[in-house]
Amino acid sequence: MKPDEPLVDECIASLVEAFAVGDVWSLDPRAAKECKLDEDVCLVVMVGPGAEASEIEGKARELIRAKFPNATVGIHVFSPDAMFRTPRPLLVKMAFTGGHHVYCG
């Protein structure tokens, strides 16, 4: 087990409890150098249809910072259409190709 797995699990549980989360990928920031991620843990979150991704992203980041103040967790929220958009957002593409699908809602 990786040291950050319990943190990832706890973050996901908090996000699912608070928001309409569809799917979550955990992405090692070193695997996505093109995205220039500074966090130790990066979560790419797909929210349910009709949800406002940018609004949820801000609230989700605040929630995770409040619950885990000593952790550096990046929360990146996208609407479901990001999976099928052409071109696909780079962070979503990196999550699909180099990340781990850690939650399916």
C-alpha cells in the first residue's frame, strides 16, 4: 500500500459525502509533468450531469484543506462532457492514461 492511499480514501469519502461525484482518478503529479502539478496527491473528479464544475472545485478544495490541513491535495473537477470533448482537457487525458480510477459513483 502506498503511504498516500489512506489519505486518498478519506478525501474521496469527504468529497462523495459533500458533492455529486461521479468518478475519481488519482494521478501521481510526477506522471503528469506537462500539467505542472505542485501537490503530493492529485485527484481528478468528474461531477454529475448539470453540476457546475468550477463552483464545486472551489468548494471541494476548501473542504479538503479544512479536513486535511497538513496535506497537499490537488482537486481538479470536470463535468462529464470533459471525457468526450475533443480535444480532451490535458489533465483529464493524463488521469485516464497515467492515473488510477479510484472511485466510480
